[in-house]
Amino acid sequence: MSEYKHPYRDAEFVLNELVDFDALCADAGLEEINAELASVILTEAGKLGADVLAPLNVVGDTQHPKLGENGVQETAGFADAYQQFVEGGWNSLTPAEEFGGQNLPNVLGTAVNEIWQSSNLAFALCPLLTQGAIESIAHHGSDELKQAYLPKMVSGEWTGTMNLTEPDAGSDLAAVKTKAVPNGDHYLITGQKIFITWGDHQMTDNVVHLVLARLPDAPAGVKGISLFVVPKFLLDENGNPAARNDAHCVSLEHKLGIHGSPTCVMSFGDKEGAVGYLVGEPHKGLAYMFTMMNHARQGVGLQGLAIAERSYQQAVEYAKERLQGTKKDGSRFAIIKFPDVRRMLTQMKSATEAMRGLALIGAAEIDRSHHAKDEASAKRHNARVELLTPIVKGWLTEMAQEVTYLGTQVHGGMGFIEETGSAQHYRDARILTIYEGTTGIQALDLVGRKTLMNNGEHLAELIAEIEETAVQLEANEQFAAQGAALREALEAGKAAREWLLANAPGDAAAAGSVSVNFMMMFGYICGGWVMGQSALKAQAQLDAGNGDPEFLTAKLATAQFFSEHLLPRVKSNLASIQAGSASIMALAEDQF
């Protein structure tokens, strides 16, 4: 079972060369923040991830949280690790200074989050959900709610959750049945929620639940959902946890993976009713929750990258150690000598680098939208965030399935044995295409709200920007073939966009039938864009005599691999898109 080492050079390459971190900070007016500081932060985070969190990864997988009389007891060792996490100030990197945060750029926080997710995905889900809850309260809560809850959530002294799903209301939130009845200065919440990540534990003094529920006069459907803060412990006059609220975990789910993360069935109001406080205005809860969900969706995409990186590291180590072939003189050699093993490892490395680039570029767009100097710029960057979010979430998590599969394949039969650790990454990755909206939901979001609703304008802008990279590649003899491949992929992307705009209005099944292929296509195109930029930047450093030649030439090799072996998948995506909905909708229900 391999140790985890943060790939800091890869992260810094993306931050400095693709994101232009120093320019981003300067444009945002964050004069004290620069690449040098970012490097120090990433180095220290890497130590905590490697030394403290990573060793607990297999512990959480084999020693699951338990539900007892006092609620959920987390895996042994997690509480001490969380205390070190909080004491190091890691929970407060990106929140506003007003509530005790450090106000660092989102893209830097994202680069740091990769470390937590790679080293221990189950553990890292706890602060990930807390960050989302902080975002939602900060954007929509009253001043009173912010002052009462945000300082302790920002510090990490309290954690947060999101409570959407119910037994009869999964992705269809219009079916939410949880009720909220006015009762003086608060509301009484009754109902049950399922799949609540880190819904209960003993690591902190309080757990702050964000709960979707309906008021008595609520209109039907999604327009009748409100959002409430429901703490595990009610606060006394000094703002400290006091009386136990009527909100309890009643069972824990038994899952395929992420065993160290307690997934709770939460019951609200089994006795007198759970005390809750309205966030913002009545009946606008879904919009408020989407603030949290969009943050979480990019975060889950990052988890896809993180688990892919962990699987890759383990596969490389195994391939270098596993002796399989025999030379004529009788000496044996490691399986990394075999071309097919090289194919798998290079695909894992290339895909992971493309995933990292896209994840951090998407995170940087959030910074640019927040710190834009005028309304037009803010609108443009926000549109890019909206467009990239379903691609980051959907494509990265789907690629994680393939990368972790390859990691297990490199191990051969030993990959099927739990003790090697590869199987855990494969199992843990499986949830990523499901929670925070399945791949199909991300794809529908991309073709519907992000493309059809603006007549493909925002997608056309992204295509035009990627085309600039294709032109740069074509102008350089060394990268002309990669430029031609990227241009060919872009032409396929243009054709897919035109097909969607032409066919969706007249065929109700068209958008849903082609959406996943559409999303995957633009994931590969964006990956080709990222890797093309990486090649250009790496060669520029080599030409200038800067950096480590071995590291930079590896960038050239993985960029070429992506162009030759992954980018061509766009052609099959286009063929499936242009086939339309006919065969997909052909069978009657009784024929299945």
C-alpha cells in the first residue's frame, strides 16, 4: 500500500503557468498574496496530508463509524487529525476576514483541497461540506445568523451539512415533504433526510444543518421550498452550544466506498420538533441551496482529480516494484518495462494532469467573477463559471472511474485484493459520478441551462478562446500535429453545438439523449486545451533554460499522449450526438 506524496510541482505549474496566479491576485487587489506564499502553503498542507491524513485513509475504510447512544462515533484517529486540521487554520483559508477567514483566493483553496481529498477522501468530505454551508449562509443569511454561526464554522470549531434528499425526493426536489411551522422567533422542522454526509459525529461541539423544508403556505413544486439552519445543539445567550435540538441520526448507510465518512439518515422533529431558523426569504431555498451546490459540484470534480492522483501514485509504485518478465540471462524486470503498462500509466498521468488544469482554471474563474472591476467583466466570468461547473463535475468524475480502473488493472490480480489498497480508490471513486447531481444531471444542466437557454453563446465564447490555443500550437512546428488535432476536435464541438441548437427545439428527447456525450465531448476538448497550453508553457521554460528539464519534458510527453489517445474520443461523441434520439427512444417500456 503506497504512501501519498503531494505533486506540488504539478500544482504550482498549473497555478503559475496556466492560471497566472500572481496576475490574478494583483487584479483582485490581494497585494500580499503571491505564488511564493502559495508554494509555502501547499508545502505545509502536503505535510499534513501525507503525515497525518493519508495513514488514516485505510483505517477509515476498514474501521467504520458507529451509531451509538450518543450519536455517531467517528473512526478512531479522525478526531485528533481534525483537531490538527483546525489548529493549523486550514478550514479558514478562503472565507472572508469578517468572520475569521484568511480571504485567500478560491483557486489556492482548491489546490490545497486536492491534498485533503487525495490523502483521505472520507475525512475531507467533512470540511468540504462545511465550506459549502459557509457559502450559503454568507450569501443569503441574516446578519444575526451570520454572527451566530459563521465564526465557529469558518474556524472549523463547528461543521456544516446540507440536507436535501428524502426517501421519496432524490434529484426531484419538488417532492420534498419536510415541514417547517412558524413558532415565535423560529420554526419547528419535522421530516426525514437521507444520504447526509457527516450528518453527525463527535469531532466538534456542534453540527450546523442546512435543511430544505416547506412552510404551511408554500406553493407546490420547487418554488415552495425554504432553507433553514438547524443546529445539533441550540445556542445559549452567549452563543455557545447548550440544549440538544430535536435533530438526530437514526441510522448509518452501508456503502460501497468512502467508509470513513458517516452517511446518515437524519430525523428532524421526532419529539417536539427541531428548532430551525429561516435563511433569507421564504420559498427561495432552492436558489440559496444552489449556492452551496455549485461550490460542492466543483469540489466533487476536484475529488475526481484527487482520487485519480492517488490511484496513479500507487500504480506507478507497484509497476516499478512488481517483477514479472525474465531476460535471456535469467534476470527479472519490473512490469513498468511493458508497453501496455506504460500505456496505462501514461494515460493515468495525462488524464490526471488535464483534470488538474481544468479544475484550477474553473476555480480561478470563480475568483475572477468575485473580484471583477465592472459589471460586464463579472457577468462574463460568471457565465464561464456556470459553463465550466457541470464539465468539471461531470467529466472529472467520469475520468476518475477510468483512471482508478486502470490503477487496479496495473496491479493485475493483486488489484482485486483489498490489502493492496488499489481497490479502495476504485470503490471510493464510484460515488463521485452520483452525489451532488449524477453525470446525467450535470449533462442536462450543460445542454439546457448553460447552452440552449443562451442560444449557445457562452459555449461559442469558450470555443473561440480554445481556438486561440489551437492557432498557437499550429504556428509552432513542434506542436503542429497537436494543433491540428485540437482544431479537428473544435470543429466537432462546433458541429455538436449546431446540431443541438437545431434539433432540440423540435425533438423533446433530443437534449436528454445526447447530453452525456455532449458533456464528455467538451470535457475532452477542454482537456486538449489545457494540455496544449501546458505544452506551450513547458517548451517556453525549456527554451529559456528555466526549471527542471526532466519535469518539463514529461509535460510535453503527456500533452502529446492526450492529443493522440484521448482527444480523438471527440469523434465518437459527435457520431453519437448526430445519431439523435431515435434508437434511444425506440423500445417500448415493456420491451426492456
